[in-house]
Amino acid sequence: MADHGADPGVGSQPWDALIIGDDSLKTAHTVYLFLGAFICLFGLVSLAIKEKLYMSEAMVAVLIGVVVGPFASKLFVPSQIFGQDLNKVTFELTRLVVAIQCMACGVDLPGNYLWREKRSVLVLLGPVMILMWIVTALGIYWIIGLSILDSLIIAACLTPTDPVLANSIVKGRFAEAHIPLNVRLILAAESGANDGLGTPFLFLAFYLQRKSDTGLAIGEWFARIFLYQVCLAVVFGALVAYLARKALKLAERNGWIDKESLISFTISLTLFIMGVCAFLGLDDILAVFIAGNTHFQEIIDALLNLAFFVYIGSLMPWSLFGSIPQLAVWRLVVLALWVLFLRRLPAVLAMYKWIPALKSPTEAIFAGVRHALYFLYTPTMS
């Protein structure tokens, strides 16, 4: 007679068959557990954290990432999970999150806002942004000790006012209670547009670094980067927005589209624009912002942001701080203070009279300090 109890997979420990033994899958499930628990718990107390502790969701998520990352508990170690693909995964995840946020910025603005506030937007994206780039580069050059062109390259990455972080001061009950609508709108418009406009600053320094003939370098940069990547991205984004709006109205008018598809339409449009721009070599972030024109699902927006900053917190290279002369802690602290106080505030204060969207010096100071001191400054604003 067959012995039905002799199955080695069930045997003396029948419950083991229900638990996955693959270590890589266990790691993924651990990430799901802690990430899901953090997002749920943070969602329950998010308003209290902002109003009582004056901390944004991005800061809290980064701190959680540090705790669960390799620096502390080692529950989530991206380098072990993604291996040699770590940089590629980080790059694509960053593109996705920033693109969705840029689309959200475009969606939240009134339909003709960019045209109505064109003078304010042009001043912020023109002279103010150029001064921010130069001042940041000078800080890196003097404090870190890199060459001027290397400093300009790094400064181009620090110049844009990130739309993900801008969420804290342009959206939600806390922002609506403390910050005037005109300030929130102009900061949202600027953060969405200048994230894509960081590209020409970055590549101008690259071209000057790689080519000995300055005139030839500037000529190629103007044709390939400014005209093709940037200007064509604006045209492409506007064209896609126009066609998508017509198609969406047609579908709604004829009853072809359901509510679920309508909600996901913007995210799908974002992915489509990113893919086309990648194949054409266009500035996808700027194109996505220009195309922002339909409904947006803020739940997915918040979910991506929190998950992204937990990931960033787990990637922080703490072991490098102090091990390289240029990354000495005192240099990083001084550079951080330089960027927080000098990168943006002096330029905005000097030019706020040419920025009609800012009605007073108080609003100009707030727009200048932005993420640096805005939680401390909001009582004055309100």
C-alpha cells in the first residue's frame, strides 16, 4: 500500500510548502511589506506631519529609505537587487517620476496660464535661471575645487526647481491654507518648465568641454540642443496635447470612453510622449509639461513620489562622504548653504518687479527660498 505521508515536499513540515524560499523573492516581498506599511501610515498622519513637524513627504520618505537601506537595517539594498543594472533602473525610474510630475504641473495650471503669465514665466526661465546656474557653478568651483566647466555641468543639474519637491508648496491642504494662489501657480509653472530647460545648460558645458573651438561648440549646441531637442520638444508636446484633447472630447461626446480609461489617460499619454521623445532624441520632460492638458490621478502621483524618495534614501552613498577630499563634510555643508541661500533668492529679489505674478517683496522672498526655508516662512505668508 502506498505511503501517502512520504511526500518530501510536505512531510514533517507541511507549512513550508506555502512559503516561498527564493531569497530574491523574499527581498521583493520585504520591500512590498515595508513600503506599503510606510505609505499607509504616512497617509494617515501626513497633514499632521506637515503642520506640526514642518516636514515634507519627500524628506520623510528619504529618511525611511536611509533606515531600511544598506546604511542602517539593510532590509532594502538596491545594488544587490538590480546588480549591474542599478544605474539604468535609477535613471528610468527618475525619468518616469519627473515626467509624471511635469505632466501634473501642466494639468493643474489654468488652460491659458503660460500665455497669460508669459512675462513672469520668461523672466524666471531666462535671466533668473541663468543666474541660478552661474551662482551654483561658482559655489562648486570655489568650495569643492572642480574646474569651471565641471562645475557648470554639475550646476546644470542643480539649477532646475524640481517639480516633485515643489509638490509640498503648491498642492494639498497645507499649501492652500498658507500660500497665496498666485504664488503657487507661478512656482508650479516654473518647476514644470525649467526641469526640461536644464538640458541646454548641461549640454552647453559639455560641448565647451569636449570641443576646442568655442564658436563651433556653441554653434553645434544651438542647432542640436536648443533648436532640435528643446524647441522641437515644445512643438511636439503642444501638437500631441492638441490631438489628444480633440480625441478625448470626441470619445466623451460619443460615449466611447469609460471613467477608468479617462482617469488613466494622462499617465498613458505621459508614457507615450516619453517613448517617442526617446526615439527622436527630444527633451521628453519639457514635451510632457507642455502636453499637460487632461485629468490626472493624484493618488498614483503621491504613490510614485513616496516610493521614489524611499528608493533615493536607500541609495545615498554615505560611505563616500569624507573619504574623498572634494566630498569632505564641511565642504558639502558649506555648498548646501550656498545653494540654499544664494542660488535663487538674490536673483528673484533683484527681478521680482519684472515678475507680475509676484505681488510683493514678501512673495518674492518666499519664491526665492522655496524648499530651503518655506516651512519656516509660511506663517509670515499667511
